[in-house]
Amino acid sequence: MNSNFKELIISTYDSQYDLINKKISDFEKIIARNESKEIFHEMVFCILAAGTSAKLAETASEILKEDDFFIKANEKEIVSKLKKCYRFYNVRGKYIIQTREFIISQYDFNFKKLFNSFGDNISLRNFIATNKAFKGLGMKASSHFLRNIGYSCLAILDFHILDIMREHKLIKFNLKSINKKKYLYIEKILRNFSKEIKIDLARLDLILWYLKTGTIIK
């Protein structure tokens, strides 16, 4: 990594400051409101975003949100609705229902009960990522979910972020898949970098995403 990359990050943050901080503020308002239905909608978005574009996932999740369909519908109804707008309708429809029913049965559909069970954000993320009852939420998707509701200390290591880390020598290896151990190792590298440049991981992710795609999206 060279100083030019640090300068690129900082200059990009300066140029996109208002947009990035508006996005972060929107995320933080979700956890402040503490409305489980809204929080679960963000979880649905992250389940749908895995393996596809954020734009498609956002479109599909907004369709499911209409009239609280994602809360009221059964699996068959969710799958049928997704089939009209989303590629992996069977698997992800099943994931949404199974995860919803687990949260209802274990936490009375009260996310505050879940969040308050953990003393730190990393332990909370790791629990969601490794608990098989949370379907479709591995390390990346769990981090994505928590960042999107206002947690700022987790890295979303999708292929765009890994590419730019590799391009600028933060990591030196290609990765076709990442297990938990590798994820935590790479996340630590990115967290140390974020401390060095004094930009938290939530904002740094949006900056890196912007550098790779030219957009800022949740």
C-alpha cells in the first residue's frame, strides 16, 4: 500500500462527504427507532443481496415491503412474489420465512432482545453469521445487515472490496471463498487501515464501493 491510496480515500471522502454521511445517518436512525419490522426489512434486503446486485435486492425487498407482505405472507406467497422480480426466488424465499419464524419463536420478533444478548458488535455479528437458524446470513451478509441499521465497526468483504484491497496491496492473495477465519483476518487488516486514516469501517466501505462502482448504495 502506498500513500497515494490513502490520499485517494481521503479525497474521495471529501468529495462525497455529504452523500456518505447522509447514508450513515439514515442507517443510524434505524437502530435509534428500534422498530423490529424496519430492522427485519433490512435483514431481508441483505438475504436477497447475496450473490446478486444490491440494486436488484433493493427492488425485490421494496416489493416485499408493500403492505407488510414480508411480515404477513407464508413461504409459498413470498416465493410467488419473488418469482416475478428476482432470480433465486425459491431458496431466498425459504430463507426469509425460516429466519422470520426463528426470530419470532426465539425473540418474540423483538430485535432488541437479540441485540442486548451481546456485549459487543463483533460477537453479535459472529452469532448471526454462524447460527444456522439465520438462513442466508453469513459473515458478509450479517456485517452488511448490521452496518445498514447503524453499526459502524464491521467490514462488508464483498468482491468489490476485496478487489480494491488487493489492487492496493492491503492483501496479497486471491480468494474464491472466505471462511470465518479468513474473514476475520482480512477484516482486521481493513479495521487497522480505517484506524490509520481515521475513517470508520462503515464510511470506508461506502468510499471503497464508490471507487469501484461510482455509486453509493446500501
